[in-house]
Amino acid sequence: MDFKTFNAKKLCGEIIIPPDKSISHRAAMFAALSNGKLNIKNFSKGADCHSTLNILKQLGCIVDFKDDMNFSIDSRNALTAPNTNLDCGNSGTTMRLMSGILAGQNFNSTLFGDVSLSNRPMKRIIEPLSLMGAVFLHNNFKAPLTIKGSRLHAITYNSPLASAQVKSAVLLAGLFADGDTTVNEPFQSRNHTELMLKYMGADIVSNSPASTTIRKSKIQPENIEICGDISSAAFFAVAAAIVPDSDVIIRNVGINHTRSGIIDVLKRMNADINVFNCRNVSGEIVADIHVRYSDLIATTIQGEDIPRLIDEIPVIAVLATQADGSTVIKDASDLRNKESDRISTIVDQLKKIGADIDELPDGMIINGPSKLKGNIIINCFHDHRTAMSFFVAGLIAENPMLIKEFHWVNTSFPEFEQLMYSLIK
């Protein structure tokens, strides 16, 4: 499905942001590892999270839906061998975290995905899990991955990159390993895994923000309520900041400090943003966010910023086209290993519509403000975040543009268009 963008006069109103995709994945997986039945409230409708849920069903879990976002899950005390290969769809989170879980089982399994996922790097999890005793068959460190369930032993792993998926895969394998499994990172990546495992009673401790240790332990069936996704909220926050006369409140957003880099960047860029009504939901800090249009200034995004906003960089690049000065984004080379090469994709496509932007090996430089022209075809390269970012760009472009294969948005955010339309005046 293609989508034709349109210019918006302003965005006004309130929305409740959909559930956090990262937390939804973990809630389902960890429920499957607990000893009993629990309820999950406000689960993501995104296709990626339902890939995880479908795999857990194939592994013997009983999932009983109350409605399309609330269900109970019962692992029946142990995962069982699947009858068929396990389809991860487009979800790297599913493949990488499930690899950590499946490595410690007493059966073999095979994970595969779509064309995009089959080209994404898996060496980053295969290497540390193999050091723990896991056995993999793979296609030059890419999917499909056949995992031979093994007896695992603990390791101390010094990760070369700050990656929540790598860290989580190793920590989940550590639940089944003898001894203390420790992951050290160069910077702290998102910590939803640590928070939820602790909430569910695992023997896990943070030695420092960038170092975590886990021991073999059972996790308890605590009910989980999932907060709104800050990565999804970012598109609305940026849109409100760049569309003149906008005034938007975004409700129920998870503002975990390992994910809230987008809020810090908006503040540094002089955005009119207020975070209020903070509270704790199932171990996560949640708040409401109020954003109004303002004159923006450029900033530099690098180093410890990057793990806290890696998924938001495509829409931050759109934001930077409207800021006064040169916004520099660097230390973000892992953007090249996402659903698309997001550095090349964002730079090339923004240039097409009139942005003054240059590519760096590990990021980009955006000079602003620029008038975005439109009148062009945008290729999102199977990448949901690229598609949504250019929807936002279209709100201020002088002319419409056609976003090819806009349906990729449904992998993470099927509610996106409806929520945007509710704010557009």
C-alpha cells in the first residue's frame, strides 16, 4: 500500500500512545518462562510482537485473549519442542531474544524471518551464546538459525556495542546457566529486560548502569501492564514541534531513562516540551508529555545519547531540518544494520525533498532550517520508521509526496495513521 502525504495547518488535541513494543516482546517471553499463569494488559498490536506471541504458542504456551490487547499466558511450567520452524517475521527483537531463551532448552529449534530480517546481522548474539555452550547452525551468521538446546555455563561478556538485544539474549541464556553471567557494555543500553526480570523475581543485579549479572533462577508469574511506547510517541512529539501552532498532549508514555533520549534532544533543541504526571507501572516510569510548536536550534547527538534514541534518529533527522544551525549525529553506525541502512536511506530521501543533509560513516549532518518541497516518490525500503518519519515530513512539505509500501508501518504501529488524523486540524 502506498501513501500520499499532505500538509497540515496544525496538530491539536490529546492521544493515548499505543503499547511499548520492546516491553510487549519481553512481557510475553518472560511470562512464558515463569512458573504459572499471568495476565498481560495493553499488549502491542504490532505484527512484530505477535510474531513473538505466535512462536510462544508453538512452544506450548496457552494464550487466552480477553480482547485484542489483553490476555493471560500459561507456560505450563516448561517450553516444549516445536513441530515446525519458528517464524520471526520482520522482528529482530524476536529472533535475538528467543535465541537466548532457546539456547538453554532441552530441544532443537529453527528461527527464520522475512527477506529483511534474513539480511540482518546475528553474529552479535551467536558469538556470546556460543561462548556459553550454545550450538548454532546458520547462514554465514544470518538467519535461518538452528539452535541445538545445550547445557549452558556462565560467562562474563564484554559487549563491543551497547545493544539491549545482545545484552538480553545473554542474560536470558544466563537464566539457564550454571554460575554468574555478567554483561558489560560500553554505554548503558535500554534496561527493560533487567527491570522486568527483577519485577518477576529473577536473581539479577545491576553492578553499574552498564554492567549486569544474572544467576540461574525461576521467575514468578507477576501480572504485567505495558506502558505506551516512547519510540511511537516520538513521531507525534516531533510533528507537534515542527508544525506551526501545534499543541499536543501524549498520554501514558514510558519514560525509562535508557529510552528517553528523544525528550532530552527536544529540550536541547529548544522545543516547548513538558513531562508531567509521572508514575510507576509494573516497574517502569510512565508520564504524560505536552509538546507545542516552537523555534528550534541545532544540537549534537553522539556517544551515550545514541543507545537512548537509536530508533528515533530517522524522525530526529526530520526535526533537525527545521532547526537553526547544523545538527550533527554521530557514533550511530549501527543504524546501518536496521530494517534498512537508515543512514543512507534517510540522507538520500531527505535530500530528494530539499533538506540540506550530508552522510557520515556513522551518522549525518543536517543544516537548517530548510523548506521541504515534496513532489517526489519516497522509498521506505521495508522500514516502518522511515515510512512514519516521511509522513511527519509530509506535514510541513510544500507539496505531497508518495511513500511507497507504507504498509510496513503495521509491523510496529498499526494505529499510527488513525492517531495522526485525530490531531490534524
